[in-house]
Amino acid sequence: MGGATTVRADPIGRRQHSDQLAFRRIIKPLVIWQLTGRGFCSGVNPLLRAYLYCLNNGIKFALCSKYWNSCYRNGWIDYFEPFCEEIYVPELDVDYIFAKNNSRVKIAKAKKKLYLTLRSRQRVLLNYDIWSNVNNREFDARSFHIPGEGIDGNCFAACQQILNRIWQFNEPTQQVISVIKHALEVKSAPYFTLHVRRGDKSREAALHSVGAYLASRGSEPGVAKKVLCNDR
């Protein structure tokens, strides 16, 4: 005989579901990306890739730039508008992010990550945990489409879109730039800038004199001003 089916409440099932959701919140990672003692672009370029990786996978991204080589007082916000949460704790002031995993380094990393996990109540991932995920040919070849973030294109284009978003000078930086531009009279004629940085690049390409670069670019039609920059 037909009849109505009685569905009984399942408080145990609901409780288990609630526990599962709580557990997922606990294990959902938080990436804390550390800007360290590397060169400026050597720090910013991987940051773009890591931020893209997090946006694409719905992972919360935080920055630690207090101990950055380019830090003046506070790190990123010394020059730019903030774009994410900043986390400053002494445990992130380290010099072994990419050091060989000997016993001392392994113990130090484990203690630091345990402290950060307990502090944030989230599973913490640091640079070396996702480095291989964002620096490989497969990642380079991917296309990214993240409508809510305005990101659409290949890896290079996506990183460029992120850079355009986060490369927003704060007011003090903008004032300094305006003063320098006025002093150089860069609006008076077409110009180009040359940033001299040798570093370890002699292993990748032959070295040329600064004069050779200036002579090459200076011969272009319409170029009347050259601006030479040196980070040494």
C-alpha cells in the first residue's frame, strides 16, 4: 500500500557534517609568502606567480615583507598600497628558506610552521612548500581565467594583470617620483631609462659596457634624453 514516508531527523549526521566543515576550515591552507634578501625583481616575480596560484586555487594569500631586502621600515607598504594581509612575526625572519634540508634546517622549519599554524588556526604553507607548483613548465604553459579577479590569459599575461593591480604607489612614493621626474624634465622629450644590474647574470649572457647600451639606444630616432639608474 502507498503512503507517506516519514523522514526522521539525523542529529548525528548533521553533527558529523558540521565537524567535517570545521575540519576543512582548519586544514584549508594559508600561504604566507616571504620577501627575503634576494634582489628586488627576484623577489617580486615569484610573488606574482605565487599570488596567481593562490587566486586560481581559492587559497588565502598573505605577505611577509618586514624582513625584505628592500624594506625601509615596514616592507611592501613603504612604497606601495597594501594588496593583501601582512603578517609580521619574528619566526619569519629567517635566512634558510631555500637552504639545504639538513637536520638543523628541518627542525627549524617544522617548529616555525607549527607555531604559525597554531597562531593562525590554519595550515600554513611557505615559499618552499609551493615553489615547485609555481615554477615549472606546466604552470608556464597554462591559461588562467578567473572572472572575479579580472584575470584572463596565459601565465605571463595573468602575472602582468596582477602586477598592474598591486603596483600602486602610495602617496609618499608618488611624491618622490614626481619630484624626480620634474628634476629630470622627462616630459620635455622622448627618453629611455637604463637600469644597470650585473649580479650573477654573467653566467647567463656576455657582459657589455654601459656605454655600449647607451650608444645602442641613443641612436634611435627621437630619443633625446637618457636616464641611467644604478642600484649599487
